[in-house]
Amino acid sequence: MKNNITYIMAKNNIGWRLAIFLLIIAGFFTVSCEKTLDIKPDDFPVCLVINGVVEQDSLIVLHVSRSATLNDIYLIEDLMVTDAELKLYDEENYIETLQHDSLGFYSSSIRTVKGHKYYITAEKEGYPVAKATLDYTQGILFSANNISIEKTDNNWHYDSPEPGGEIILWDVTLSLDLTITDNSSIKNFYEISIIAKQNEFYYNHYEDDSVVATLGELMYSGTWVSFEGNLVNYNDYQKHYGNYSNGNFGYHFNAINDSFFENQSHVFNTRTFFRTSEIANVTLIIKSYPYDLIKYFETLELYGNSYDNPYSEPVNVHSNVENGLGIVCGVCKSEAVIEIQ
């Protein structure tokens, strides 16, 4: 009998403990679901937002807008800044004031030059003076070896741009070993491309079963790259970066991760194919993207994934503009002309 009473008392104690535990949990959720945040306007000061990716040997084009406050109700065009003063400097030497084109875009009259570092200051009444940098002092060490060229010619017939047209087109396959020596002092990402003039045929099919062949011409950029000996999966080290969601700032590229090199040289087996009516030289281009740009796109992707998700952690989109917001980067590049004979 004593054992039965002890068992019943123990069982009742467990029941009371469970009930108390559940009440504590319920109270915790009731209290923790409500939290007051004291946010003052000074916590989010307004500033200028500058965006632009400028490749070496290009005109400088930057977009300027303003940040929005928590209480702002606006259209996207309301944020565009059309009356800022953007001054361009080569190191400490003033060059010119960028001119506003439209919709917040400002452009220079000069092209960026390899080996130079440019500064841009943006001023507007009521906003801190923002400063951005375009750096082209980083050279790219590379060499092209074991160049192989294969050519075959074929007769092609077309109806447009003129009826009964005939042309000889050359199918060209270009292969080479590209060696890139990574700079251990900086973290950057690389992109390889080959530019050539190419002819293409477009076939238009009509309801009467007729087909019209149209001859077109364009500048072609297509490069297949594999690592030396094909021992490494290229896709593991290459990623596509870009964003179309913001109409004011769009830039796309495929980049090879800096971590692949481990501060050493590496050989890329590079191959491309194009069809042309004119045997002409092609241009090999290697671009170097700064880590600021990579970090911007990576944090932008995280921000997009966390948007409207109450369970995700807040994400700050990377910025490299002093006293402002946005991303401004210079893209260095090196070129080599390859003769096609």
C-alpha cells in the first residue's frame, strides 16, 4: 500500500511540474512577441547614394540618388538626384565636373587610363560630401602560349539583305594556353573573354513553308575555358554576378574566384569558335574585378533572400562610398591581339 501511495504522489508531482513548465513557456511567448524599438530620425541620416562600375579605357558614368528615411513615401524617381556636383580628380589633381545626362546619371568627357587612380566627390546642399574611388593601378600579369588556329571555308547562300546572295564563311577554331599570375597583395576575381567579328545566319520560317536566310554580323565574345589537365571543375571556381532588379544600376559578369590561384600562376586551356567572312585578328581580354564589387553582389543576394522573411537575420548591403552609400568600382583589364592568318 505504501508503494502505491508513493507512486501516486510522484506521478502527481510530475503532473504539477509539467503544468508549471507549460505556463512559463506560454508566458514567455506572450511577453517576447512584443518589443518596443525606440528609433530616432538621427539613427538614419540621409546621404547620397552613388553607383557605378567603370571599366578601364571607358568614359565614367555614375548614378546618384539619395537615401530614404523610414517615413518616406516615394516613387523610385523621387530618389534620383539631378542637381549634385560631381568633381573628378586624378589623384589630387582636379580634372573636370561630371555632367548630368538624365535620370540621375552623370558622365565624364575623358576615358579612364591604366595605372591611374581617380577620386570623385559628390556634393549637394543638405547632404554630407560623398567620395568614391576608381582604381586602375593594379596590372594583370599574363601570357598566351601554344596558340593553335584551325580554319575551314564553306559557301553559304542567303536571301536577305539581298536575294540570291552567296558568301564564303570561314569557320575558325582558336586554342591557346593562358597563364595568369595572381597578385598576392590584393583579393580580386578574373574573367577571360575573346572578342572576334562573326557572321551568323538567321532562318525565318513562314506559313507557306518558305524559309528566308538572313545574313547578320556582330562582335562575338564567347570563350570556353578549362583548367590545365582538366583536373579541376571550372564551375566550382566560377560564378555569375549581376543584378537586373534595379533599373539604375546593372552590371553582369562571370568571375573566377581568387582563392583558386592561392597567390600563384595558373594555366587555363582556352578555346573559342567563330564564323566570319573576313579573316581578322581577335582580341584576348582578361579583366580583374575588385573584391568590393564581389562583396556587393554577394550581400545583395543575401539581402534579396532575406526580404520579407521574418526569421532571417538582417543583412547590410556592402558599400564602399565614403560619407554615403553605394558601390563604385574600377575594373582593370589587359589585352592581347592574336593574329589570325
